Amino acid sequence: MQAALCSEAVRPCNPAGGQAALQQRARPALVQRAWSRRMVVCQAVAAQQAKAANGAASAAPIELSELTAVGPLDGRYGSKVAALRRTFSEYGLIRFRVLVECRWLQQLAQLPGVSEVPEFGPAANALLDRLATSFSVEEAQEVKDIERTTNHDVKAIEYVLKSKFQADPELAKVLEFTHFACTSEDINNLSHALMLREALHAELLPAMDKVIGEIARLAEEYADVPMLSRTHGQTASPTTMGKEMAIFAYRLARQRKQVASVPLFGKMAGAVGNYNAHMSAYPEIDWQAVAEKFVTSLGLERNPYVTQIEPHDYIAGAASACLGYFKQRTIAGEVGSSTMPHKVNPIDFENSEGNLGIANATMGHLAAKLPISRWQRDLTDSTVLRNVGVGFGHSILAYQSTLRGISKLQLNEGRLAADLDSSWEVLAEPIQTVMRRYAVPEPYEKLKAFTRGQAVTQASMQEFVGGIDGIPQAAREELLALTPATYIGNAAQQAKDIRQRLAAL
């Protein structure tokens, strides 16, 4: 009824037709009031229809893409961290869980004490090996489909594997030894350790190596280029650009070594870490020795003292471990500002800084949260562990941005030389040190009186040196020949030694 009234009322309300408005004004007052009520109903119906249409549009699923992803790692930066998807995605976690389940069944088949699971033949092992190393995205989707019913991710994997084992006569006879004596955390802790190891060695450490290598290259390239130092915001003894680059290359290399040396732990000890289920079925087997062999076969170290969960200390350790002297080369086509055409923004370094901030915040929470668990376990670690990839992703982005930024750097040697030439006061240090050598009284105080609050120039400094009593003429001539640009100690050699120092770490 309302829709009919509305459709009838809308026709004369077309703003393009003035005739309809004249007809409306000519109607009697009673008709006019009825017309007004009709219009109110019409507007209400139209509003309801628009609201329903908007609701339907908003409820429709939106396909995941760079434009629709909630987070930037799968959106704007998706192409830059795509390599991490195989490791840290839901598929990656399923892939490693399948690997652990298959290897555990193969381990049971090698135990003489578990006579119900005889040693597998080539066909059975080939199937297990294929599943362990080449589990596909399509097969992982089978797991997710079953999980909708089980509402348990690890149990869904067990069911999928049992289904696939039916294809082999040997495996079909031992289906119930799939996931034997395991708690979900036995599978999960090993899977997360393997994920972390893969990401470290395939992505994070190589990215760090590239950054270290590029900074070391700058150290060697600019080993002999002098620059002014600053302490407390004031001029200080000169150094070289190369030596300052070497500092950061060495610092990052030390951090890289620390990250690479973090041991990755795992456990296979049952629901509360005591092998209760294992020993109830096979009390004569040394299950601690079996667990040791199994965990180390995966390339991990076994943690012998655990609750239901491995305490994640190693993940916390890994998470805790990770002024105009340069000008940027301009890149054709790049825009620095929407309104200021002259600008060349340091977007790569700022992008790196922002991503490192997010990575540090994520890793900081992992380091603080993961070693703490209530009772034998609580599930807070489960959701937190799913964000290890977030920290890695932002770290990788930061290193990539740093490399792009370095590739655009060009040393502004003119600015460096100008700074040095206007800072002759930095030679007060070598002059008073030579004066000390030759027992000139109060050398520090004399230089302090000469330089404090004074505009020191080359001429005034040489005049001061010429008036020093008590030093040999040879020493005087060496001081007179000294300039801020040549007063660099062994900075150049330190820069040139950086590769050797890095190799020794």
C-alpha cells in the first residue's frame, strides 16, 4: 500500500516539470493535506529501501585484494612480503603440522617396541614423505573444510591424513597411530619452531646480510672522506664517513649473529610434559629418548622440562635480539610532494623507520607474553604465535626500504668539506695533547681560554701554534700542517678493515 502511494506520489514531484507544481498548488486544501501525508509516507519508504540496499551491499563479501585487505602486509605491501606467505600463513602452519604428524608416524614405525606399527615399505614412506614435504594449498583447504565441523584445527589435520592414508594398505592398518599419544601442543610447538627456522634462514637473515653488505660497501667507498663529528650537538674530533658507516655495519652484524645463534626448542612430551599417555600404552619404552631423537631429527633442540606447552623462551629471545650529509639522487617520475615540486623526500628510510617501529612493538609483545602461561597452558599463546609473521613481515619491509634508500644516496662532499673548513676549533684537542707531551704548563687551560666563545679560524689557530713555547720545531710544523680534514686518526683504516672484522664475527 505504501509503495503504491509512493509510486503515485512521486510522478508529479519531478523537479524538471513546473506544470506539476502548479497543479499541486491549485488543489483544494483537503487534497493538499492528503498529498502532503502521501509525500511523507513516500519519503519514509524511500529511506527504508535505501537503507536496505546499503545494508545488502555492505553485507556482501568482498574479495581479498591489495585494495580490500585489512592489513598492509596483505594489501599495499603484499607483493613485497609474498615470500613469507608460504611460511607464516594459515597454509604454512597446516603444512608444518602435517610434516610433524607424518614424521611422528614414521618414527613410531622405527620403534621395535611398537610392534603394532611395523616398519613401512617404500610405497608407504613415499606417501608420507610427499605429504610431509609437498602438502598443497588445495589439500590445506580440505583441512579447513573439515575444521568447520570439528572446530579444532589439529583434529581436522588428523582426519584429513587418515583419509589420505586409506590409499596405502600399510598405512590403512595403522590409522589410529596417527597423532598417537600427542596433545595438540606437541604438534603446534614443533610447527612454530620449524616456521621460525624457515623464515629466519630463507628471508630474515638474507635480508639482514644485504643491508650489512651495502653499509659495508659505503664504509669502503667513503673510507677516506673526512667529516666532522658531533658530541652533545657540538663540533668534535673529525672522523671519516666510511668509519661511521662501518660502525653501523658492525653493529647490525652483531645483531645478526645473535639472531642466528638463538637455539630453537621443541617438545614431544604429551598433555602435561610427563609422557603419561605414552607410558600407559608402552611403559617399557624410554619415551624421553624417543622424543630426543624425534625433535633433533627435525633440526631442533629438545626442551626436557615442559608443561603442556614448550615455554617459547627461544621465540622471546629471537624477538628481542632483531643531518644533510647525504643527498638523495632524484628518480625520474617520482613525486616528493603534491604541491611542492622541488621536494625529494627520504620516503624509503622513513618507511623503514615506521615498519621497524611496528616490528619492534610486535616482537616486544611476543618476548613479553610468550614465556608466561597459566597452569599447564592457556590459549593466549595460540593467537599470539600467529602474529610472529607480522613481526617478520614488517622487519623484511624495513630492510627492503633501507636497501632502496641506500641505493639512492649520494655523498655531498662539498657540504662535508665546508663543515670541516668552518670548524678549526676541533684542532684544540691535538694541540693541547702535543703540549702535554712536551710539558708545556696548563695546555688545556690555555686552549680553553683561546677557543671558548671565540670564532676560531685557520689564521688564528696557526698564530696560536706559532706562539707556543717549549715544543720542538718539528712538532710545531706538524701542528701547523694539520687541518680539520686531515685530523682523522686511523678512521680510514678502520673503515677499510670492515670486511675482515665482519668475517671474524
